[in-house]
Amino acid sequence: MRRASHHELRRSFRALLESRACYHTASVFDPMSARIAADLGFEVGILGGSVASLQVLAAPDFALITLSEFVEQATRIGRVAQLPVLADADHGYGNALNVMRTVTELERAGISALTIEDTLLPAQFGRKSTDLISVDEGVGKIRAGIEARVDADLAIIARTNAGVLSTEETIIRTKAYQAAGADGICMVGVRDFEHLEQIAEHLSVPLMLVTYGNPNLQDDARLADLGVRIAVDGHGAYFAAIKATYDCLREQRNITSKSSELSATELTHTYTQPESYVEWAREYMNVKE
């Protein structure tokens, strides 16, 4: 059977953006999951930054994964994927020049689209992980990413956090990113349809929402009417894989104690050892003048 080229998959993703429907992503984290998602009829997959950190490093989502490590995993997926794959490229691994490198490498890896967010990463010690860079710096990153791409069908989507901004501030940021040439706007933290409506009325580009299954946003027809083309419910498939591995290995070792049973969330916390990273941050990042 003939395989679709990377360019054809990008055109398929563009068709999703240009449609009148809302599509839900499959969490793809390795070549096998990408093949499964395509075979099951998913229209688009997503390689999450947090998932890549877990899969490649067994590390928490503290912006520890490097661009080269992320691109290596994206390349493995892109080698076999027969559905468009959207990459969560975090902050582009640095400043606007780093964003250019990120776009170049992910385009070569076969990614169909990528999000660049305006979060201040890595987070500074003692600061929230939701701190944002300035609007002007965010605009510069989007413009730099557009300049760096070779295939014009590679979609570059600007992401911001509507959950930590006022509605007015969210509108200012998203309109600025739209004016900078972003192919779409991705938002996390949208509370409900009223919140979404207030923002969407100011935008004309396609929208992408990271909802994590928010029950106040579970109406695909209404999402589509408001311009949402891509919805990310989370990465349940990946966490199910972690849980299945744990349960299988427990059974193999004949461990039947109820006290040792762990949920996927508990497993992730246990085996990424976040306390060590917090302690290292306190020791080495808490620099006093």
C-alpha cells in the first residue's frame, strides 16, 4: 500500500483546519502508537511535551528534555506515521532563534504541525510554571518560526494560557499572534463556552483547545461553530500503557498485595521522582545575591 508523504500529511492537517468540524487528537508517543491511531481512524495525533519527557527520560514535565531528544522521538514517529502528527514544541526550546532551529528540525522529522507557547520556560526558582513571556517576545517567536519553515504547509500554531490571563489579556495576546501570521491559536485553561465565545469572536484563524476532558466544553458541534478544529483531551493512552506495564510486571512477579497497587497518576509520580528535582532546584537554583 502506498504511504503518504510528509507533505501530503501536512496537506491533510491543513484540510482539518479548513473544515467545519472539530477533531480530537490521539496521544502518540512512539511508532507503534502512531500506527495504531491511524489504523483506528484518528484524523490527527499529538506528541505531547510532557509525554515525550516521560517516555524518553522518565522525568517530570520540568522542561528537562532537550530539542535533540524531542526531535529524535518525533523522527521515529514521523518515519511510520500515516496520520498528521502535531508536536507540542513547548517554548521552542529557547528564544526566537531557538524556535527557528526547532521548526527546522521538526519539519525534517516529518511533523505536520507544531505549537509554540508563550510560557516562560524553564520556570525560575520560586516562580509559577505558568509565568508568560511578553507579547512582543511571543510575536517574535511566531514570526521566527514562520521564517524558518521550508514547507509552507507545515502549520505553526501559537499557544497561550487563557487560564492565567484575564479575558482581555487573552484577546490581546491571541490577536497579536494571529496578526503575526500564526496558522492557528491554541489555548489551555478555557473555562467554558461563555469564556470561549468572548475570545473566539475576535479571531478568524482556526482554534485548538487543550481541554483535558473539561465537562464544560464537551459539545463538538458547538466547539466547531466557534472555530475550534482541534481538541486535545489529554494523554490517556500513554498513561494506560504505563499502568498496563506495571500491572503485567507485578503479575509476572506474583505480587498480589493490594497495598502495592498504584494508579497511573501514582505510578508517574513514583517513577519520575519529582522530589529529587525539587530538592536539586532548591539547592542549586535558589541563588541569593
